Amino acid sequence: MTKFSKSLGSAVALTAVLALTATACGDDGSGSGDEGKGKGTITFWDNNGGPRTAVWTEIIKDFEKKNPDIKVKYVPIPIADVQSKYDTAISGGGLPDVGGVGTAYLANIVAQNALEPVGDRIAKSALNGKLVEATVASVKVAGGKGDEMYSVPTSVNNGTLWYRTDLFTAAGLEAPSTWAKFYTAAEKLTDAKNNKFGFTIRGGAGSVAPALDAAYGQSGITDFWNGDKTTVNDPKNAAALGKYVGLFKKTTPSADLNNDFTKMVAQWDTGTIGMLSHNLGSYQDHEKALKGKFAGIPNPIGDGGTRVQVSNPVDGLGLFKASKNKAAAWKFIEFAASHAENSKWNESAGAIPANTEAAKDSWITEAEPTKLAAAALTDGSTKVVQLPYYLPDWNSISKADNEPEFQKLLLGKVTAQAFLDKIAKELNAAQAEWKQQNKS
Amino acid sequence: MTAALAEKHGTDAPAADDTPRRPPTRRTKRERAFDDVPRWQIYVPLGLYLIFTLIPFYWMLLFAFRPAGSTSLVPWPMTLDHFSKVWNERSFGIFFQNSMIVGVATLVATTLVALSGGYALARFDFRIKKGFMLGLLCSQFIPGALMLVPLFEIFKNLQLINSLGSVIIAETVFQLPLSIILISGFIKNVPVSLEEAAWVDGCGRFRAFCAVVLPLLRPGLIAVGSFAFVHSWNHFLFALMFLSEQDKQTIPVGLNTLIGADSVDLGALAAGGVVAAVPVVIVFAFIQKWLVTGFSAGAVKG
């Protein structure tokens, strides 16, 4: 062996050892913490920092006025990186006392034993019986620990079909309240030569959940699981999805292939596209760009006469186990989830409140898309297919692992059935693993 | 001959000129071939490339200066509302200041340490020199994300979490290997005899280095320093992970907070992008000449 090879070998080995050693350290963030004296400073991480900073600043101001002994240190975290920020803090320490936690990644944090169960605290607090039952159920399912709750729900979003009322009126079309009307409108509003399209499909980041929404919405299948096997690759879903992705390039811009929600919403707000499937969160953007020219309705009704949609993530506030001041932290959570503050927050976000009293406030009836979404979730007219947010692998299955596959589907390189079969195989394995881990 | 040239170029040069002239330099075959190419064949592709490169910047400026809701393709009527929003409401003034502190401190620390390390590698022979160089190269293969948790632990133990010091140290550490290799290449290009002459004149090693070697390293120092500044200015991950207070955050983290879960304020995002781009553009405008020289010289003459 030459001198050079020896040196190279040593250097590579040293690098590997250092890297492995370094990554092996850390604690699991599951320290038991302390109740504290109910006063002092607490840290709050906002999981959608930036867009919600103004309203949180106001809520914190209200809270500090009411609780002069407690100071809240507000930290805005960019939504795209919140999970990695939590993961790093769980591994290395430095978790906040309170954090915004969505059901999309709740299971991951619960699995790392970083969150305090809050069921008992809710039962003993003013929030008892004041939380919308559907959001409570979602949080319980997403936590993956039976009936225990690991976050206090504050808000729920809902899939919304946004459409341009001016274009629909000009074309003599009815609102796309059924899937049949949706497909007709998509076709009639398309004039590709003049850069006019009926629909914009999400082909980039976050494409899988809307695709499943369209599949279940049309097929009418209402359960995600049939025993231990997922229904995701049911032939009815495959046929529905095939029809939906068939719109790509025919009634949608070809640039949709790489569109995440940001580009999709920007494209819809600034162009001449008839319909957009997103959620209530983009309401304010549409208001700014298309005031008076658009409307939003819940997902179209299927051929069976029932609206079926997949569940949307529920946002909430989690109390971290490592907190040294849990009493003060809980006071803040209780306050933020109370009627007035929850109403204020959701009005600002254009979302549906998780507080039952806030959900009856007048601003909801004035915001038509929010009102319709709230009604769809509560009046029994809509069947909600519960996505398995509780699976720690759900995020990777529904995002990184299969978003490139969805692009292949759009390009016609795989069939809808093959795409769904792959997802089903991964989901069934993840479910079996999860069940195995939670056997006790 | 002169008259013929004058006629060819349409000038009024006198036929005879008494002033002595330098003989014309011989042009290479390649230069002559370049002269024969019609100018449009050079400028049109370059112009197209320039337009292609500048379109994203134009788009950013368009959204930054155009009123919200406008679909105009020119930023008129112009508004500064988005800048006002990001600077005042979204704390970009503070983020800018923090990024500047991190960028300048990383630049200074990286340059100073790289100078020392590069000098040692260039001028001294020691047993594990090759292995050390390989180690520096290998360290480039380790992604920053892999080191997050251990660095987090170290900074936590040093009470540096939530301090700009943690980001400055981490950025410097990740900049150093490449910087040391580059500076070492530069120093090797400076003949040792120059330093020896200074020693003969009574200088010590440090003074000889400062008086003789350092002035010759200007392109290298500018290349390394600017690279360190720009990289730390743009780097997102360490600032996101090590800083958990709003008034400590930097521009890249601030920019990311402009993208919400379900909505994005494109005007504010573009204005934030302009604020983030300005220092980088200024840095490159001033140092581009030395930057290219610096990187090419340091890279190939190791």
C-alpha cells in the first residue's frame, strides 16, 4: 500500500468516525421538567412564524396584561422547517415551553416522548367541553396514543375549491359544486392558445394529499382502512385519480408539473385560470388579488350524492415535557385557546376555530368560504376520510417518497393504479410496524 | 503603411509622422480570428444570456415595487409598501444588522485563521501534512445538517445557543478547510526568497510575512473573504437552528418566515429578497476582478 493510500484511508476513516461519534450524542428531550411557580418567562415557538406574527403578538400582549407575572418570549419558526427545528431541539435540548404543533407531525414528536399529555389539564380547565369534537378526535388519532391528547386544538383548515366567478359567469357555467360540473367547467374555460386554463393542478411539493382528496372525493370511499389494508389503491380510487390527472396539460398549464402551493396560488391569483384546489389558508391572498371575482366552496359532491373529502391537519398548541414552568405555560395555552383569542386568531388566518364558542362568532358567517367549510365539517353532509397522520412514516410516504412518483403519473410514465399500489404497499407496512410498536 | 491604415480606418492621420512610434504588437492567430467574427455573433448570444440571467431579478424587482394585486409587467405605479412592511413590521432591519454582524465576523475570522493555516501548510513540512490536507478535503464531504445536533450540544454547553457567536463559529469552521487550501496555494506562489531577503534585512518571520507576503496575497484574501461573507450571509440552517429569539435571527430565516403554511405574501417576499441581495451584489461588483483571479490562482497552483 502506498503512503498516499494509507493517508487517504486514515483520513476517510477519521472523518467517518468523527461524523458517527458526533451524531451519536444528544438527549431525547423527554426530561420531566417542572410545574414551576406559574410565573416567570416562558418561550413559545410559533409553527407558522411570519404570517401569524402580528396576531400572536396581539394575543401575547393580551395575555401579559392579564397575567403580569408571566412574560412570553415569542419565536417565529418558518413553517417549512418547523419539524426539523423540533427534531434538533428534542435531540440537543432547548425545546420551548409551548409550541405550535400541527397534526401532520404530532405523531413524530409524541413518538420522541417530548410532549406532555394534556387530556387531564383540559378536563380540569375552562376549555373542558369547549373544543369542537371533530378537532379533538383528530388530535387524538394523530397522537397515536389512544384517547390521550398531546395538543390543544386551536384551528382546522379545510380543502376548498376556489373558482373565478367572473369567468364562470362569462362562460355561462354553474358553480362547480359536483365533480361532473367541475370537469365540464375545466374543459369549457380552457383556451390554451390564449393562455387560459380551466384548472391548475398541484404537481410539485405537497401534491399527494390533494390527489388523494380528488380520488376519494370522486370514488365515494369513506374509510382509509379496510382492516389492516388501506383502501387507497382501490380500483375506484385509481379510476378517479386517472381521470383527475388526465386534466394535466389538457385543461391545466404544463408548468403545473413543478408547482407547489406558492406557485399554484400565485399563478391563479395573477392569471386567467378558472379553478384552484387549495384550502382556506389562501383566502387572504385571493382577496388581495381578485376581490369580488372569486368564490370558494368545499370539495365537489360525488356521483353518489355525498361529499367525501380527506381530513385536513388540525393546528394546536403543545406543552413540552422539558418545560421548567409548565403551570405558566398551561395558562398561556388555555388563554390562547379561549373564546376571544381563538376567534381573533382564526379570523386573522381565515381558518375554522376549534373553540366551540369562537366557531359561532359573526365573522364566520361574513366570510363565505369559511362558513361553508365550517358547515361542511359540522352539519353531517360531508364524510371525512381520516388520513393516518399518526403514522410516523406518513410524512415521508405522502411527501418525499411519492411526490416524484406523482410527477411521473402526470407525465404518463406510470398508471394511477401503479402509483396508488406503491403508496398502499408503503402504508400497509407502516401501519403494521406502528401496530407492532403499540402492541402493549 | 500608416497612410494605408488611416485610409482603411477612415481616420485623418497624417501620411508622415515624425514622432517615434512603438512597433505594433504581433497579434496571435486566435486574436486575429476573433477580429474576423462579426460583432453581432458575439453580442447577441451574450445579450440573450444576460437577459436569461436577469429575468429572475427583474421578476423579483417587479413584485417588490409593484402594488399588491397588480398584474402589470412593469413596476408602475411604483410602491415602497412592501419594503416598508418587511423592514418595519417583519423586523428585517434587525435581521439585516444580525446578518451583517455574522457576515463580517465570519469574514474576519475565516481570513485570519486561513492565513495562519495556509502559511503553515505552504511553508513548513511536517509528517502528517498530506493526511492533514486530505482531512481538510474530506471535511468538505460532511453536510452541515449532519453536524447540527453535535454542534447544538457543544454550543449549549458553551452557553452560546441564542447567540450570534454560535453561528459565527459554525460558519467559520465550515468555511475554513476550503479557505486554508486556497490561501496555502497562494502562499506557495510567493517565492520563499522574497521572505528570506526580508529576514536578511532584519525582519522576523511575522514582520516579513506582513511586509512581503501579505501584500501579494490580495486577490486570494479577497476571494476567500468574499466567499466567506457571501456564504455566511446566505446560509440558513445554522441561524435557524442555533438562534431561537426573534431579535437574533438573520435575513435567510426572516425570508423563510414570509412563506406561510398556506399563503405567501409575494410582494413582501420579493422586497425581502431585494434587501438580502443588495449587499451580495455590492460585494461582487467591487471584488469580481480579484475574485476570479483569486479562485483560479489559488485553486490550480497548490
